[in-house]
Amino acid sequence: MYYDVVVLGAGPGGYVSAIRAAQLGAKTAIVEKGPVGGTCLNVGCIPTKALIKNVEILHSLELGKQRGIQVQEVKLDYRKAVKVKNGAVKQLVKGVEGLLASNGVDLYQGKGCVQENQVISVESPENGNVTIQYGRLIIATGSQPAMPPIKGADLEGVVTSEKMLQMDSVPERLIIIGGGVIGCEFASIFNAYGSKVTIVEMLPAAVAMLDGDISRYMGDMLQEQGIDLKLSRQVKQISRTGDGMLEVSIADQDGQEELLCGNQVLISVGRKPSLEGLEALNLETEKGCIKVNDKLETGTAGVYAIGDVTGKKLLAHVASEMGVKAAENAMGLDREMELDIVPSCIYTIPEVGTVGLSEAEARAKGHELLIGKFPLMACGKAVATGEPEGFFKLVADKETRKLLGAHLVGKSATEIVAEMSAYMKMGARIDDVIDTIHAHPTISEAIAEAARDIDGTCIHMPKRK
């Protein structure tokens, strides 16, 4: 069977790419070895958000006690939470399958392997081997959890985030190796369910990729919630104790060693691209990722790559946008992928939304800066709803007053960051933010106040001395 476009991988980049190619008139097929939706839908973004909703509910119950709402007894049933999570995933997987079918995309479920002469063999457990041909190929094979070379990492009870999501019980003591986005989200989930959680991080800060002010604040909040942060620590090895517990040996920068004991160890130190089945293409790689240009073209004619496998930005929404651009280019359009303005979200409590340059990144690029901050404890909606944790920070160029970055921690940060992305996409200046009327009472008012803070004209903070 011949197809104008074949997409290899049906994650958030792949299925979007296939649908867009079909919309443009291509006879399209998509190949996926697992359930459609990829990592994000099945063992990533969606299932963790389903579980984090329970954390939000528990947080609301605690808040309710302070507001005169008495709940006699709270019982936690993690198995039920997992069942609800699985139900949401199943529903959305069926939804994606329906979208593909409605657009006339043929779905081949099985392991795809690229052969010579623009041929892909699909090894299906149900239908045996199937061979299809393509005119254009879009690689969307995604990524998988990276496993560091730690002695004992192969012991039973040492798991990746994907395995952790399949479990239906809560460990009494959980040790998380890696204090990035994934590690902190899992820490928030299991801490809320009663686990004694310890995070071990090599860098001197949790979620260290964030703006420094946000990272420090998040570290403080995690510790306030009872999560033990072991920063600037290196894991030496993992071993099994005589009573069946897992023992993690860590060392600080001075070589001082410490032993941590837990029922479960979660390794969340990042992800690596999935390149299996692509060997015949002889693709050029860089640091283990497929090298592409701004049009998502690889060095092999007629072959595009999108999403995590390119190593650009490992975010589902980036993969989806790459998928759109690659499909359009495969169909003869001339589109370039821009990655300067990409929002990123962390679903802890409080949550984080960030876009653009951090303060340190902006200074490193030679900008003289204007910085504005506004604490949510001075925001009427945040105080009224009892969720005043966090602050909003804006970074702008001093000469042009152009907005360079927005870093939000607090209630609704993951939603409000879209507003900031739109401002930046349009090249907005701080004055544009100030002149935009924000509804009252909303959390978004804090954006305008953070902008006013740059000039010392903030309304709802005491006058600067």
C-alpha cells in the first residue's frame, strides 16, 4: 500500500501531523506500536494531571477547614484514583482514534521499522507483518525515560515515571532521584497521599531550569509541604537491605555520604530519544537526537522529524506544533518552526507557568533589564479564595521596554501563561500589558500589577521608598 505521507509514532506530535497532512489532501497513514496518544496521553501529561487533581481536592479540603467547612473524615483510596486516571486515558485514546478515522488516516498498530526504498514494515501481533510505502515520512517516535548508570538501578522497586503510573499502591517512603519537573510533580502527588518523600538532586536547586526566583520559591514550598530536598547531592548506588528496603547512598560536594531508606525509588533524570527502527535512514544526529532544520527536515530527502526525538523542547505542545509545520512542509508549503516563545507548565501546588527568557538568560544575552514583581498575597481574588501563595515576575528590555519573559508561580499560573505568550508573540511592550484592562476580581490582575511595578506605579503595593 502506498501513502503520500506516513507518520511514524502517534503521540501528540504524530497524530496531529497525520491529521494535518490528511486535511491538506494527502493519503495518510500512521504507525504506532502502542496505544495512540504516546507518552503524553498514556504515561505522562494526562495521567499525572488526573492524579494531581486529587491533590488539589485534598488541598481544598485543608483550605475548607480554615473557612468553616468541616469534613468529618477524609479517606484516601489510591486504587480508586488510579481507576479514574485510567478511565480518563482510555476515553482520550478512543477520542484520538476517532479523530484519525474521521480524517481518513489509516492506523497501523504495530512496531514500525524503516527499510530501504521508502518502505516501512509493520510488525503487528494481530496481523503479522505488513509493508507500506511512503512518499514523505514524518518521524514522531518520541522519547523514553533515561536511566543513569547507577549501580543498583536495576533492582526491583526502582522504577521510572512510566512504571510508577502503573502502580496502584502508595509507598510509605519514596525516594525520587531527580528534582526536575517530573520529580517534583510526583513528589507532590505521593506526598499528598501520605508518602514520606525525599528528592535527591545533583544541582543546587529544584527545577533548576526555571528563573532563579521561581526555583528558590518552589524549593521552599516543597519543603514547607514536608518534602525533604537533598540538593547538590550525587547518587552513588542503590542497594537492598536485609529487611527488604531500598537504600540509596548519596554524597554532597565535599564527599560526605548519607544513606536514605525507602520502599520505592523513582528515577526521573530526564528522557532520551527513541531511535529504534530508523537505522536504514542513516540520519544525522546531534547528542543522540535527530538533527533537523527550521522546516523540520532531516538530512535525508523527504524525511522530517518532530517532537522529543529532535531534542529541541520536550513538551507535548511543541511536538504538536512541529507536527503541523512538518505536515504542511511535506505537502509543499514553506513553514518554519519558531521556538523562541514556548510556554511551559509545572503542576505542583502552587503551580508554575513560564515563557520566554529568565532573568539570568536575558542578562547573558546582553540585555539591560527592567524587572517587575507582584505577590499574590496582594491580589484580591487570591486572598478572597484563600490561595495567596506565589508571585508573578516579568522581565523586559530596558531600552525598548519589550517583554522578554514571564515567570508565574501561584494559582492559575498554568492558564495565565497563555496570555503572556500571546503578548510576547505580538512583540508587546510593558506599556501594552499595563494598558490592557484586566477583569476584577481575577488572578490575572497580578500581571498588570507586576508590569506597573517596573516603573514603581504598582497600585496595590505600598509606595517604594
